[in-house]
Amino acid sequence: MRLLNTTTIRLEEFNEAICPPYAILSHTWGDEEVSFQEMQLEKHPIWKAGYPKIIETCREALEHHLHYAWIDTCCIDKSSSAELSEAINSMFQWYAKASICFAFLSDIPVGVDPFETMNSRWYTRGWTLQELIAPRIILFYNSDWEMIGSRDDLRYKISASTGIDAHFLRDHIPDIHLELSSASIAQRMSWAAGRQTTRTEDMAYCLLGIFGINMPLLYGEGERAFIRLQEEIIRHTNDHSIFAWDLNSPLRQSGGHTGVDLKGAGVFATTPSAFAGSSAVVSIETGEVSTPFFLTNSGIQIDLRVFKEGNSMQCFWSEIGQRIEVSDAGTMEPDCRKANLPRHYFSSP
């Protein structure tokens, strides 16, 4: 792991297992960020717009008696695809292991009420979701590097703005991965709905840590990356809520199971935004073992009761076995249509 010495402003390499305590920066990228290669130069590019961010991070780290800091712009050699892949797969853990996280809201001017800072661009980006959840402690700063407040202070306001339960925004959570496992897959997906990344694939890659998943990065595959993420998730969980998406569609709201063009429809969503209506999807303890399901070369194999819709021989529906409760909406019932193969069905979102 590469860290920035907060006194010398020089990069140093450490074995991740024994690296010293460090601060970490969360921010949104702007123009003229300083790269790893530029930080290797004898004379740093102090004229670049992104350089003051590095200096202020180091200054704040020293104020908190930390002699090292990690900043994504200059601590990763992005010219190496192998290093970039390792960094993205490790990033959630790096934020979780940091002694403190400084969240720099560059678009929040001096004097803005702390409870009125939720309109910052920082809250709209895909990568900052894990940076909001993973760290032990977060301090927020405005554009002049004046402290706005802590995540703990603002957690109820942040929760109301982002849809993330305030329970997950507390400071000093002993094991954030264990804590996150209490939230359903659909619930965690809903936290990313409406967020944006510059590259389509990053909308999947920025969620790896939220689900405790590692997978290779394949830039150029577009929305397929989000499908791969869901395929990887089901290899590690029997949580049926991964199918509880598109709950705000007119079909769901009317309680119907017909009238949908199923051409090209599948059991997986193509974007986290499909889970926008799933923030209230929670797992209910019923004492029943959740039905396991598997990814095969023909699709998802799962044992469920399938019910015929009226007298139709084409439209069926099933109730997913985990008993997913949706506030004001009963249980989640995925629609499906019979395929041309026995015991095969298409899913209708």
C-alpha cells in the first residue's frame, strides 16, 4: 500500500498488513488533479488546482497526530491496470482501516449551515457511497477547509437525504462488513440509485466493497459489469431480495402481472437505479431456510412455487421464498412468463 508522508509530502510503500495509522481523503475529482507520476517528481506541480487538496489533507492529518495519508489521485499508479484493479477491489477496506476520513465538499462555501450541505455534488457520486459508509470516523470540510461537522453529528440528516439508515452512519462501528450484512441486498442497492459515475462500468465497481465482493475490472463492457456484480453476489448469498427491483413501475404499483413486453427481460437489473424503490425491502426472520439458487449456463436455477395468472397459459407469478417485506406493499412477487422449455420461465421486472 502506498501512503503519503504528511511531513515530507513524499510517497512511501508499506506492506498493507503492517502499515502505520493513516488518514484518508474523500472528495470529488476536479480539474488538474495531481497524479502518482507527478508526485514522484523532485518538484511537485504546486500550480495545479488539485495540489492544495493534498497539502490540506496532510495538514489535517498532522493535526490529528497522523504521519501518513492516503489520497486516491496520487497514491495509485493508474497507468498500471493491475494496480488499479487491486486498488478498486481493496478500496472499501482501505477506507474502513483508516484512522479518520476527511470528506472535502469543494462546492460548499463558507457559512453554509451544516444541515444544509446535503446538496453537495459529493452526495451524488457513485464512489463516495462506500466512502460515506466504510470509515470509522468522517469529518466534513467546506471549500475553505473549515470543518462542517462529523458524520455522527449529521447522520440523521444524511439518512433522510440519502435513504441510508442512520444505523449504518454511526462512528466506530467495530465491523462494518458484519453490520452491512444486516441490510438486504435490495436495500444496499437502493443506496446507489440516482448516483453517477463517469464510466458506466464504475457504477458496478464502486459497489464491490458494499457487498464484500472481489471481481476483475473489464472496462468496455458497459452495463454488463453490473450484471456480473449481481452474478458474483448470488455466489455468496441466498438473499432473494436481489430480485426485488423496479418496485416503482406502474405494473408493481397496480399489483398486476400482465401487459409487459418481456422481450430481453431478465432476472437481473441493469443499473442500481432499478432498485430506487427498494429501500424498505427488509428480510423477515421466519425460521425458514432461504431457498438456495444457482447461476447456470441457462440462467438462474431456483425452486419456487409458481402460480398461474387467471386462465392465462403464458403469464405466471411466484412469491420469493425469503419473505421479503416491503412497507405498504406486502410481499414481493416477481412476475414470470412461461418459456418454450418445460420448467423454464422468463422474469418480468
